[in-house]
Amino acid sequence: MKEISIGLLGCGTVGTGVAKILIENKELIRSRVGAVLKLKYAADIDIKRDRGIRFDEGVLTDDAEKVLDDPEIDIIVEMIGGVGIAKDFILKAIRNGKHVVSANKALLAAYGNTLVKAAAEKRVDFAYEASVGGCMPIIKTLRESLAGNRIISMIGILNGTCNYILSKITDEGMSFEAALTQAQACGFAEADPTLDVEGFDTAHKLAILNALAYGMEINLKDIYIEGISEITHMDIELAGQFGYRIKLLAIGKNRGDRVEARVHPTMIPFDNLLSNVNANLNAVMVSGDAAGDMLLYGYGAGMMPTASAVVSDIVDIARNLLSGTTGRIPALAWQPEAIRKIPVMPVDEIFTYYYIRFSAEDRPGVLSKISGILGENEISIKSVHQKGRKIGGLVPIVMLTHRAKEANVKKALAEIAVLDIVGNKPVLIRIEDEDE
Amino acid sequence: MKEISIGLLGCGTVGTGVAKILIENKELIRSRVGAVLKLKYAADIDIKRDRGIRFDEGVLTDDAEKVLDDPEIDIIVEMIGGVGIAKDFILKAIRNGKHVVSANKALLAAYGNTLVKAAAEKRVDFAYEASVGGCMPIIKTLRESLAGNRIISMIGILNGTCNYILSKITDEGMSFEAALTQAQACGFAEADPTLDVEGFDTAHKLAILNALAYGMEINLKDIYIEGISEITHMDIELAGQFGYRIKLLAIGKNRGDRVEARVHPTMIPFDNLLSNVNANLNAVMVSGDAAGDMLLYGYGAGMMPTASAVVSDIVDIARNLLSGTTGRIPALAWQPEAIRKIPVMPVDEIFTYYYIRFSAEDRPGVLSKISGILGENEISIKSVHQKGRKIGGLVPIVMLTHRAKEANVKKALAEIAVLDIVGNKPVLIRIEDEDE
């Protein structure tokens, strides 16, 4: 029986999950792959902690360099995270001619282009299915299953923490703070939740997906990012009255010679499947010119779901090794020479639907003044609602717009904000609707 | 630039879709694959019909044998359908050393084991992603993405015709006949709808998925099959009152040394994503020991979505050819020597929840008699409802049970059916609930 030797770097939550699958499902994997995937090393700075699995003698080590230098190791699995030592280890693994699996979206978003190039030059495989959407095979779907499609758009819920918090606020009336605390208690949120709740983690993932879908370099810096920390209970409730739920969405759209790439809280209609994706689950709706709309749904994080995706990469590479091939599919889904620098559309240039909430004085002429400014800025109003009670002499007014240009909306809001009949900063939430 | 030559057999709806993608997205596919996928032949008995695409000179032919015998052809794409000539052509293609792509679920369900063996012996690839779930990559997901998982269960809506009809009855109050007629008018149902509405098509697909998931031979004959033609409006409405929607489900569950394999109308709770899969869409929820629940959703049929999946198979094989490898992944996902004959559990032995509707006389003692018989058969009642008006002196009584054994339920119903206080045959619908 053939054997593929695996060196795991980082044996934290997901790393332990990977070890668990390789050990506990060893026979099952062998029946599918036709070879033993042998976990030769699991390296971690802490080798004393009880991980609830029985490692064979000598597998646990605190010497990552030994793993990287072992000529028997075929595949290095980087489960350290972060953009520091993880990057160095991956580059060293590549230099040593080893294939690499990683789930490190922050690293990929920042240095993916470099890592992919390095791997291609050394003719080793570099796989990262678990970096986006946990167990959902979104990367394989874009690289393989939709290979005949021009991708039109991708809309995803890609951060379980945010989705958990928004679900709790929406369904149980919790405050943002209480929901965040509960997410932390359940292990769905980090002690410092900034990366998640401010949308950065979602943006990392969108940068990766856009590259795969549209044949562009990974580009994080041009993604428009807005998190969920300023979403209020009032807006979630009002959204519900209009038939919408608020989700933190990653939106990547093909706009011909440009792409839209944005992450922000978004209202989506109840009958959109994405609005039924709750708790800490993830989903992504991909639209292809042939396939039409397709959705993947599953656990986007967590020990075992993420490990499941990591193991799928290990299996892919093992199958390549057993077939005597590498580089069967380019790491970024497109042939290197076909990858272009496609510009990201500035958010001011997008057209979409908007929900705008003002606090304004409740007297004649106010509405005509506000709608006048919107009209001058070419924003057509779909409906106006006076919702809720007077607060400090002001009433909440909600307007839903037809499709409008973001720059115009912002300009109008700035003009309206300085009116003395209007209270504090207007609230602006984008709407993603079917006919958009 | 390298070239892979493709011979298409059958240029009907899906075949034309495949040709369309290969021609119209040729450059895009080249940018991904690094080779030209050249449609050398499209064979059909009718070469005069306008298919809305410009074939190069000589591509359209009515001579399938010429295509099969052409030594330049690398991949044969069988888009004929049925179990007759399609099978002969596939076997000849294999004998001639050509790789084969097919979307023919009826053929796979009936002769898949033979075809797979023949392909393995000749060391050619045999791919059939489009046979189940149209554009959804359910076969790739089982063969590759979940390779590290023990699959626990699969629950799918795999027939667009049935789902369309049930959605129309549920949401628009249509009769079964009217919904079927509309499905036929929209091209979602065949002139003879038996294969779809009686559940056979769904069973073909389940036979394929069970083999891939559980490492067993394709086994169609032991699947329990019940179609949707006897579902009444009344039961759909009552289901709604209990928080359920009725869907035709394919259910494949891992029961250790056996599998459950059944196709029948099933009640599922509103908050199950599958209950929100409407119109002609398909979805399948797969549960793996590591991944947890994962759902794929998309168009399960139709020209372009099915063609999208066919092209993904062509691309997979092209990538194998360019890498100089075949048989990289066994066609049935497991190494041939690992495939077992896992017995299918007789439906009488399953345990599930039941909805039972009787028509009974509205007088004292009736309920105690019925519930007495259920009790004697070890069926515990969760709730009893008298619903709706008296019809012919009888009132409808609905009972929801706790988990019960199918054989016991059937025995009890047979005993109840002969009581003179009870009208015509009781209605029995299985319920698939989260805690099952």
C-alpha cells in the first residue's frame, strides 16, 4: 500500500481536527484514495496539551523546522494562522519541494499572489479550500465545477460570527453587545472581534473568491468594507416590516472590464435563500452564465467542518501524487498568463437600491425638502414611511429608493444632514434585490 | 496550444447546451484549462434543425459510428439518453479507448456498475456529474470534497418536475393536474410524466448518490419508491398548519451495515432549508461526520445548467489528459476493491415520524378505539387533531406520531382500515424532522 506523508504545522483547534480525521477516518480515506495518508508529524509549540487524540509515538513535535526539512514529507499543512511565521513556513515548504495546504485567508488575501507564484515556479501544489466557507467546496466549485461558466456574480455570507450576531439580534431581540458576548461564549467569536465584526475577514474571503471567479489577481485593498457594529435594532426591525433581513454580505460582481467588490450589511428579501441562512452558518450564491444561480451552504468555521475542507485538499494532492502529476489545476483557477489586474469599481460608482432612515421634524414641508434634494441628485423614491414614535421632537422617516448611484446618494445625504430640520446622521443600508 | 477533441453524441436540448458552451465560452475555458476544448463532432439523427449555434463546417453529422471510430477524438460525450443505444455507444467508446462523459441517470442506475468496470479495465475516465442535480456539483462533492468524511445521511430534492408541481399546489392552490399541465407547458415535465411524478427519476439519482456516499454498488431495485400523484391539497394544507411543507425527497442514510434508501413525499419543517427550495429547483443536504450539514442548491435540469455540469466533466478529463493521467479518482468514488454490496434496509424496518389522516365517525369511543390499536402496535401519538368539516358523515382526524417503526404503523393502519367506524384508506405521510 502506498503512503503519503503529511506534516502538520500548528495543532490548535483546526489542526487538531485535521489530525483527528486523518487518524480516525484513516481506513475510510484509504478505501477512497487507495493509499494511506500518514500523519507523520504534528508540530506545535505546546505539545503537552491534551488534544483528545492518540498520536503515534514521535508524531507530536515542537520542531517545525524538522518537519519542513524531512525529505519524507510530501505535504505540509499550515494551520498556524496569521501572516508572520505561517508565511515563512509556507515559503520554506515550497522551496523544499513540498506541496502545501493552508486555510489561512488573511495570509492569502495579503500574499496569495506571491505564494501562488512561488508554488507554480517550484511545480508544487498549493491548495486552500478551507480558507473560504469552511466545509463548503466553494473554491473547488469555482475552479472546477463552473469551469465552463462566465461567472456573473457571487453573493455570500462568509463570516459565521457576524451571521450569528445578526441572527440573534433579529430573532431574539438581543442587543449587539449581548449577541457578541454570547458568540464569544459559544466560541464563534474571538476575544478581539474586530476582524470579524468590522468585515475584514469577509473581505479577505471575497478577495480570494473574486480572483478565482474573474481571473484577476487577489486584490484586498480595493474592496469596500463596512462592518455590522453600527447596525441597530430599529433598522433590523424596520427591514423586517419591508420583507427584508439584514445580513453581512460579500458581493463580487462581474462588470465587464471591472468588478464590484464590497462587504457591507445588506437587506435581502425573505424569499432569497440567503436570508434563511442563520446562526453561525455560511452560504454563497454564485451565478454563472450557464449554471444560473447555485448556492452552497454549510458550516463556515469550527474545528471539524474546517478540517473536513483541509482534508479534501490533502486528498486532492495525494491523488495528484499517486497519478504522478502536479499543477493539474492552477492554484488561482486560471492559467497564470490569463490572470489580469481587473480594476475594482469604486463603491461610489455602483448602482443599487437603498434604505435611508432620517430623524426629522414632524411638520409640513420637511418631506418635500428632503425629497427635493433626493430628486435633484437623481434618486427616485420608491416609498416613504413614517415609522415609530417621536424621539426628542424628531420622527424617524424611512425611504426606500429605486436603483440609484451610490455617489449621488451620498451627496444627497450630506446635503440633507446639514438641514436644521434633520437630526443626527442619516442611516444608509444597501438593498440587494432580485431584479437588481 | 494543446487541443482536446470532443465528440458529442446526441444534440438535443442538453447536447446543444454543451455545444453552445464549448463554442461560445471557448476562450474562457482555454484561459482556465490551458488547452482548446475542440468540439470536433456533434452527432444527431436530425442535423437539419436550427439549434441557434454556428457549428464549424463538418461538425454536425448523423454518423455516430464515425465519431466513435475517429482516433483523434479524446472524449465522447453521450447526450442521447435512455438505456438502449446510449449504452452501446458508451461501451464502444470505452473499447476504443475514449474517455466518456454522460448525464444519463437511468442508464447509470441500471448499468452503472458494468460501465464503471468496463472503463476501469480500459483505463479510461467515465464521468457523470450532470446525472444528478444538474449544475450542482453533488457528485464532485461526494467524490472529492467530502473524501475525509463518513457520510451520515443525504436528503435531496432531486426532481424539478415534482418540486415544481408541489410548489404550485402548495403556493398557488393549483390541482395536481393543473400543475402538471403547467409544468409540461414550461418544459419542466415530459409528455409522459410517469418517470418523474412516480419517483423513478429521483430513485435513479439516489441509487447513484448512495453508491458514491457509502461505497456500495449502484442498487436501484431495493429503493423504496412512492411518487407524488396521490398527494392531496388537503394534506398539503394540513401540513402547513403543523409547520411542514411536503416535498418529494430522496433519502439515503448510513445505518452501519445497511443503508436506508427511499423516495417518497415527505413533510419537512419550514425552518429546514429544503422546505424553502421551490419551483423547479433542486437541493441536497449532505451530512458528514466532520463537515456537519452541507447543502447544495441549483437548477437540477434544463439545457444550460445541465450542460454546465457536463462541461465540468469534460474539463476534468481534459485536465487529466494534459497531466498525462487517467483514473485519478475512481468513477464510483471508492477503490474498486473497497466497494461492497451493502444491503438496503427494507422500508418496513425504518423508524421515523408519521402523519396519519383518517376519516372517521364523529362519536364517542372512536378516538379511543383508533388510539388503542396504535398503542397496541407500539405507536406513540404526539398529537391528535380533528380538522375540517364532516364529509359523508365522517370527519377527518389527523394524528402525528412520535418515532415509530414503519411495519408497526402499516399493521396498525390495516387494522384500523377495516373498522366500520372508519372511512376509506387512511393517508400516511412520513415526516423528516431535525431530531430524527
